[in-house]
Amino acid sequence: MSPQPPPDLAGDKERETNVLIEAAPVSPAKEAEAPWRPPSPAAWFRMLVKELHWTFVFGVVATYGISQGLGGGINRVASDYYWKDVQRVQPSAAQVYHGVTSIPWMIKPIWGLLTDVLPVAGYRRRPYFILAGFIGVIAMLLVSLHSKLHVLFALLALMTGSASVAIADVTIDAVVAENSIIYPHLAADMISLNGFCSSVGGLIGFSISGFLVHAIGAQGALGLLTIPSALVVLAGMLLKEVHIPNFPYEQAHKKFVEASGKMLTALKCPEVWRPCVYMYMSLALSVDIQEGMFFWYTDRSAGPSFSEGFVGFMFAVGSVGSLVGVILYQNILKDHSFRNLLFSSQLLLSLSGMLDLILVLRLNLKMGIPDYYFAVIDEGVSKMINRIKWMPLLVLCSKLCPTGIEGTFYALLMSIDNIGSLTGSWVGGLLLHLLKITRTEFNNLWAAILIRNAMRLLPLALLFLVPKSDHNSTLLPSDLLTEDDDSEALRIESLELTSLAVDRNSCTDRSQQECKNREGLDVEQDDDEASLLANRS
């Protein structure tokens, strides 16, 4: 977090930014006629480093690009092979364990409240970065170096590694939100930097994950994840942050109580709890049997016996398909109503599941399509439709956040969605167990796919819980969209406690607008985290 520039230099900072991104100076007449051209990526990156301080940019790259993106791609493939080849568990157990490791993401509001209201040694962000990276290093070293680690301790270690990424994610979100107050004209640039780092890191991670597993084994690949965690520690040590001496912890308790009370009031509102019920049920009924499919993919007798490298490549294609889903939503689908879009996407999700059935029954070979090509098409199409379904849910969540607690309440809604995904994962594990799908027995895998596809249709009966309005409508009642003077004063006081040297006596109207900018940025930051969840589903 970089310190705020003096108020009298704010205009100069914007002019410096404009000068930096211009290709060459032109006369006023030519400037009026010439169309606007975006800066080159290198110039844009240099501008962010200059404006926001290089330690902040390094923190974003380390957290979003390397820890979440690159590390998440490697972890997704390596952990599958770890449960299969090292721990030698059944597909049903691996499915349950995969859900357990995502539990730290379900309590994201707790991490957020801690970083906001509980400084450590006078710092709000740096200690949490260091803590996140440190526990990540310890967890991954334990998994990689212990050849006969008990399954329970292995599960705890992988869950600790997931907590490491989640804590770092929440902390960098908070730093970005604070910088958005100091530099509101760069808020969109910071969001773009986050998304760019995450997307590039994820594609690279999935692309090399299979080759790493093949070369050094699943434990060796997981051991390499100590490097992203160590970079998070380094980011915390280098982060430019102002020290807060003698922090008034009694005010932190007051903020926590008031935020909790307002969240409870919002959840009692029918306009809020009804969509929440739908979001949970739609994810819980979308049963996940991915581990059963993975074991079949890599089986040498019953399955196509995909190599580690091809599995990583297949997941990388899935990431591309997810990106295509975002583009389709942004350019074609975003103007449709919530109900219509969720109906169509849920129906397509069930139909796309039939591609798995065609692959498992080997009907693709009868059509002359090799397993490798069909599996890649299956993965890309499935991830694209999953993302199209996920995007309106994200927008719906953003519409349900009361004024004053937008960021924390959005994190709570994401936790509800995460719990729904966990339920779907555990139900999928139970389904694999009941159908006796084991490490070597896949005769009933086709039945699991059919049941999963049928259950994906059940949320259509609950669409009455979703509002009929489009994405531009206001969903909350007016009393949840207005904020009393005491709450506004508390929020301004909270911002002052961050010691950002903001002169609020000279810019009262501007400070309220900047607070709104921060609220919106909190929501967009949680969108990034939710996008990662969608990629993992």
C-alpha cells in the first residue's frame, strides 16, 4: 500500500499518468481529431509501477499471478494424482477430500474482518501476508517430504495450503481497495492487472502441471508450491504500509458488532434470502463427480489412459473455454433477465453433461472422433457453460449487498456459494460410493453421469426464487440502500484509522464518493475470487 499523494498534487499525478501513456506529444488541434489509443502493455505496466509503488504491483503479481494462478493450476492436477497414486484412495474419498480442502474459502468473511479490524504489531496487511505465506510453505513441505503421510494429516496439510491462498487473496483485495481511495482514476487499471495476472498464471500453471507431475511426481509438484508461498512472504515483507501505533481495539470490536448486525438484518429480507436459497440449491444439486472421471481418464484398462501432460493440457483448454464464456456473457447475454439466463444456462449445463456419457460409453470412437479430441472439446464446452451460468449469479450477488457492508456481505454470499459447491462435491462422493465406482471398477460410471445430469435439471423448479428483473435493476428495498449518519461516520473513521494521510477536512464530498468507489471495488475483487472458484468447479 503506497501513501497518498498530497491533495494539491492530485491533478499533477493524473497529468503525469496521461503523459506517460501517450505515444508522442501532439498539438491540441491534432489531439482533438486523433482517436484515443490505449497504451502499450509495457507502458501501462510502468505507469502502474510508478503510480502505485512497485511493492504493491509485486504483491498483486505474487498473489494473483503466481500463488492463485500458477500455483492453483499446478495444485489442481498434482493433488488429483497425489490422492490417486500416493495416498491410493478411492474416487469417492478423493471427491470428498477435494471439497474439504476448499473449506478455508468458505470463511472468507472472517479473514476479511480480521485484516480490516485487527492490526498486528501496528500493521494491517503485512503480517497477514507473512502468515499466509509461512503456513503455505510449511504445509507444502510436509506433503512433499513425508513419503508415508497419514491421509488425515495429508488432508489437513492441503487444507492449510488452501487457507494460505485464501488469506493472501483477502489481504491483497484489501490493499487494492485502499489504493482505490487514493487513486480512484486507477481503480479499473488495478482490476485489469488482477485479472490479467490470474488468467496468465492459470493458463501457464495448467499447461505445465502435467509435465511436472510426470517429471518429478505428484509430491514433487506439490513441493514446488512452496515457491509461490515464499513469494507471498516476500511480498508481505516488502509491502509499503504505514505503521499504526496505539490502535484503538475497542473501536474494532464496535465495527465488528455493527457489521454483523446489519448482515443479519439483510439476510432476513425476502429479496435477499430467496435468491440465496436458489444459489445454494443450484450449486448443491449440480453434483460433482470429477474425481470419478479423473480416475477413469487415467485408467490403463477401462479408460483412455491419458498421460499427465495431456490431463494438464485438457484443463488448460477448460480455462480457455471459461474465458470464452466470459466474452459471450459480456457481449451477448448480459442484457437478458436473471430468470431467462439462468434457465437457459442450467438446461445447457445438463445437456453438456451428456458429452461425458458419450465419452465413457466410447460412442465417440464409433463416430470416428478420437478420445483425445473429444475430451478436449468436452472440457472446453463444459467450462464455458459453467462460466455462463456463474456470471449472472455473480451479478445477482452484487445486487444483494446493503450499503455500508458491500465487501463483507459479498464475501458472505460467496461463502454461501462455496458451501453449495462443497455440498455438491460431497453428494458426488456419496454417489460414486453407492454405485461402487472404485479405482479399477467403472462399470456404473455411466449411471453416475446420468444421475448427475438429471439432478442438474432440478434447480429449474426453484427459479421462482430468482427475481424477474434484468441486470440493471435495483433489487434491495430502499431501507437497505440508505445509510444513516452514524454508519457513514463510522466508515469514515475506519478509513482514517488506516493512516493513509487523507485530508478529509478539505474534501468531505469527495471522500463520500471515494468510499463508494471502494465499495464497488470490493465487489469486483470478490468477483475475481469467485471466478477462480468457477474454474475449479
